[in-house]
Amino acid sequence: MEVEEDLKKYLKISEKKVEKSLNKCKGLMSINKVEEKDWMEYFKFNSKISSLENFCRYRAAGAFGLYEDGYDDADITTPVIEHFKEKLKNIAEVSDVKVGKEISDDEKYRTFQVFLKGQSTPLYFETDTAISLMGDFGNFMRKILNKNLGKMWTQTYMKAYDLPSSWADYAYEPFKLYYWGKIQSEIKNMFTPKEIECYESFEERAKHTHTIQNMMLVPYGYNSARGFWLKTYKSKKKINDRLDLTMCDFVEMCRDKFMCDKTLQVRLRLKRNKEFATLSTVKFLMKYQNELMPLIPKFNTIEGLLKKNKIINACYKK
């Protein structure tokens, strides 16, 4: 199986942000007291370690806020932007495409402005990772750690880095992700044969998660919404960055005769540029879904996760 270039290679760690984090107890300072490292080097993409370890380090660096602006997410890297620019310009009804700062100085790097022939009002899209790894891999990790260390396994890294128990839940997220990356080599000792097979399928999947093959466009404001609070329009299933439920949401919106731009804007909780989110963008994506979005089912058990990984991995075979 040929693996495309890992887009995490294009991300850049900010020296200033690392220095700032080293002076914050909710930042790298708490870890650095125990494990002093060259953090600029540690969080760079490293082809000599496993794909899952690279993935955990990437997520930890993002959670600690260590990346430079504009170089902080795999789905806004230059290859992704150029890929979708070309893809859109090859669509016959598209007359022009602008991205990010080409639109305005304060626009997001991931925003695409697309003009259609014969229409004065452009469509607005965002780049996104089509099939997220974090939800499924996090599910797997929690199952393994709960089984082997008990439901209080979070105390392992809290005690190691002397973290207080009074913080809000989100404050522990960077430390959890760092801890997961750190234990990737030793965690295999906890696995049953079936869990080993599942883990290996996650390793294969992680090789493809941040490649061009796994990128897509979504309506403006949809990127963050689908990863946090957004539920499918009619069936009310939490999307959680799932591609199958994303497409389900698109279908349900397009089929509802009462659906309108304002409803979509309210659903996405947009605070700025609300008018950029329109039903027309959803219909455009539906029209070109075969080029963008393979449908993938969801499975929750270890056996199910293995099956899902095999299905997803098969999508990347040439």
C-alpha cells in the first residue's frame, strides 16, 4: 500500500509559545520539572517513531498551543490548500477560488471563497480531516487503560507531573495526550492477541489520517461544530467528526423543505460571518461527494474498531 506524504511535516512549533508554556503550570512547566527535553525538537514530526506516537505528539502540541499560527493544523497546510484549489478550479461551474488571506486579512486560513459562473454571491467552505482518528483511538486507549489500570488511570499522569485535582477537565487534556504518546511503546505489553491486531490496524490508519487522501471541504463554520456539539439535523446523532454522520447531516438538511440558511447558521453557532454558512454550500458538497467523502460505518467494540480500521485502511489502497 502506497502511503502519501504525512502533512504533519509542514507544521511548525513556535519557540515563543514553547518558552511561554515552560513558565505555566498548565503548560510544559509541570512536565519539564520531571522530564526535561528539547521540546522544539520533541514535537516535530519524526519519521523514526511510530505513526501513533507522532499522532499523539501532534495532538498534545496542539492542546498545549505550541504551533505557529497558520502552521497549526494538518488540514490547513500548503498541500491541502493547493489540492482543493486545483480540485475546485477543475469543476466546470466554478469561475474563481480564493483562500484565507486572499479573502480578507482576518479570514481563517482554512476558508475557501468559491465563485460560480453566473452567480454574484460566492460560496464559502472550510478544509477538514474527513475521517478523524482521535475519537476511535481515544476510545481504544480508554478501554485498554480502564481494563489494565482501572478507571482511575488518569491519576497516573496527574501524580507523575504533580497536577492538582482542582482544574477544569479540559486543562488535563494536553497532559493526557502527552502521556498517551509516551506510553505507546510499553502499552503493547497489556494487549491480548485481538487487541494487538486492533492496535496494528490503528497504526496503519494513523499513517493515512493526515494525508491528502483524508482531507475534505465542509460548509463554513462546520469544521469545529462537527467535532464538538453538532448533531445530525433530524436523527439527532452527535457527529463527533464522523464522516458517515456528516453525510447523514447533509442529506437530512437537503431533504427538509423548511431548512434555510438561518437555521444552518444557528446550528453552527457562528459569531462572525454568519452569512457565509448557506444551504447552497451543503448542496454543492452533496453534488460532488463522490470526489470527496467515502462513507465509513462506526463500531465500538475492540473487534468492531478492528473491522472499522480495516475498512478505512482499504480506502487508501491504490
